[in-house]
Amino acid sequence: MAVAEIRLKKWTREEWHRLIDLGVLDDLRVELLDGDIVEMSPQSEVHAGTVRIAAKTLDRAFGDEYTVSTQLPLALGGDELSEPEPDITVSHGSVREFARRHPEFPILIVEVAVSSEEKDRRVKASLYARAGRPEYWILVPEKETLEVYRDPVRDGKGFYDGWSYGTVATLRKGDAIAPLSLPGAEIPVADLLP
């Protein structure tokens, strides 16, 4: 007996927006990742607190020429099948520039991993690398670490189309980081963590 092939529908961002406009997703905490509607992890107090602290620190470091957003949609330029909602993004431009559109090309994406470490390392890192985002950070408050991902590369290892980051470093609470787009800055890792 032949086994039927099951194919799942991949949603586009345009279809995703129609679902939002119709109210279909109103009571759900979901995001669009490579055409799949994926549930987002619930936010613990530590997760929420870390997002607030890190966002405020990044806002001070980057200043008025940049927009720091928390848990808002990201259009990921060039990817019509994804609209993730990272914990924090930093985009060049004023808040008003994003009043009628989602940012597409953030210079920095940050996820906070309390219960989502594996998803953030495998799935999200690959998605952001495939979109050519130059720098991606994962804050892990329970370990008091910052994982820094740089240099997107298609090496066959990543979750999405073999994309991952070629350079990965783990910084601890006593270390400091200079974002690629703000090389003169010295942001203490401790200032990003609760």
C-alpha cells in the first residue's frame, strides 16, 4: 500500500497579515517562521525583566539615531515567509520611520533564553543568519552569559537552508561587548542582565 505524502501549507507574510486583520490570531502568542505558525514561549518574570533591562541599556548605548524595539514584529527583508517577534531589535532610524512598517534590516537582534535556549540557538540563529543579519545575541540570565553570533555563513549546518553563524563567542558578566554597528561602545554584559 502506498503512503500518501503529507504537505503542510507555508504561509506568506501577506497571508499572515490577512489572518491578523481578520482577528484569527488575536488570542494566540505566535510568530511566522519560514512559513510556519509557531507558538512563542511564555514569559517568566526573569525573561520579562531581562528584556526590559537589556532594552534600556541598548537604548542608552545606541541613542536617538536608532530604534530599540521589544517583542515587536520584524519583517526580515528578503524573506517573505517569516515575521518573527524577537525579544529586542535595534534598527537604524527614528521611531517615526517605523510607524507604518516593520523594520526589515535590524543591525542587532537579541533573544532572551530562559526556557528557549535550544530554539534560539538552532532555529532563530539560522533564520537570522539566512536573512543576512550581521549580529545576533542570546542573553541567558540563569547562566549570566551573553552569546554573540556574527558572520552569517551557509555552511550546511544550520536549521534553515544550511545557514548559521561562523563566529560564536560566549561572554560572561565581567566582560564587555562592542556591537559591530557601534564599534566604539563598551557595553558591560552585567548591564544587560538582571
